[in-house]
Amino acid sequence: MAVTASQVKELRERTGAGMMECKKMLVETDGDIDLAIENMRKSGLAKADKKASRVAAEGVVSIATADDGSRGVMVEVNSETDFVAKADEFVEFADQIAATVLAESPADVAALADLNLVGGSTTVELRRQELISKLGENMTVRRFSVVDSNGGVIGYYSHGGRIGVMTALQGGDENLAKDVSMHVAALKPLALSEDDISAEALAKEKEIFSAQAAESGKPENIIEKMVVGRMKKFVNEVTLLGQSFVKDPDLTVSQLMDKSSAKIIDFARLEVGEGIEKKEENFADEVMSQIKG
């Protein structure tokens, strides 16, 4: 049967694929739009598989919060380039995933992949494959964090869409929680307090400081005091409560909480590409490999 312009238009709107690809697929399926979409998804899966080995270290951190302020979520969704990370469809996809995590509370990223995308017409995984096919880059839904208010308040801060922080407080208000989130974005604390640092990490630092202090040649009792002082400094530097507040360095975050009659219940920080080993590109080598092959 003849393929009409309206059929091509509808298929393009539903898949985002090019006009010629849509026309070709409609001819192959004898005008059956649903079958054409199914075949294009299968084709998209094949393309996604081919791109799966490519490093995706750019992307966005998207944030969503419950209307009643009881919960907030952040998701990191990655692409290969910053150019694709800024594309409207990619950002919309990340926002939809955040909304899906908020609505469905999946156990992990694997469970999230099989869920129907909030605001979409397919699952998270199928939409990811469609976007890989359309935008031409590998994409991954890397991780998500959930913060519960536990009856308190949640504040969040996004730095250029690349760093996201959420903080839950008992006492205080959303503005204070946002200020703490901005602090976390800037100073990147490893833990809330010393109690949240593993015994192994503390022991390792103490071992290093002890070795350094021993090099001084000072008496044992002086060395012990040096190690205690350095350990205290280390704990203050890496814990949120011990750090000097970024907006008022005369106060520690702990002192700020006391002053505000508030308590930090939980916080989470996600940064795009953190911990991903990026491939170093050599443009000259890449050109030569294309010429040779």
C-alpha cells in the first residue's frame, strides 16, 4: 500500500527518527505504524548495543521532590558529550527518570530500567535505547539517591545541572537546608560526623600521621599530641558538621545548626562523571586511524 505523508509525520512524532527512515520502515510494514515502531525499537536496541562500550562521563543530575516535602530524589544520567547533555530531549529524559524514582521507589537502577517512565509512553530502558538511536551517543542511567525528611524539611541545590545536593533537617527551614546543600556542593564532605567515618579510614589516617610525626624526632609524648591534633583537623576537614560554613567561615556547620535550633538528618551529593575514568582522546591519532582504515 502507498505510504501517506500523514503516516510519516505521525511516525516521526512518535519516534523522533528521520523522515526517510520513517518512510522506509512504513513501506516495510505495509503502513502499520505500531509494527514500524516495534521494528525501530529493535533497531535502536542493536544500535544501543554497539555504543554500550563507549564511555559516558558527561550528563546531568536531575532533582525531584514530593509536593508535601517528605522526600527528594536525585538521579545521574550520563551521555558521551556535554553537547548531548544539554539537548532538550536528554534533559527531559533525566527529569522523567527523577519523577519515576520519586513515584515508584525502585530498589536499584536495574529495577528502575523496567519501570514505565513517568510522563512517557514506554519503559525507562526502551526510552534510553530510543534516545541512543536518535542522538547517536551512549547513555546510561548511572545512579540515584533518595533523601527522606522524616517529618522535617528538605532543601536542595543544583550547580549547573552537574552537581546536585539534597539535605534533610529537623528544625530550621528550606532556606537553611538549601544553604547547607550549597555548602556540601562546594566543600564535598565525606561524612556527616566522625561517627560516620569508617574505623578503617580513621586507622589509616592515624597510621599516616603517626609515621609523619615520627620523622620529626620529637619525644613520644609530643608525637602523640601531634597525632591527636592532626586527626582532629582531619575529621573537621572531611565531616560536614566539622567544616567551616562556606557562607560564614567564623561558624562551623555544627555551630550553625545549634544557632538555628536545627539538626541535619541526612544529605546526599551527586556529581556528573565522578569516579568515571574518561578516555583521553588524541585527535591526531584519531585522524590517522581514519586515514589508514
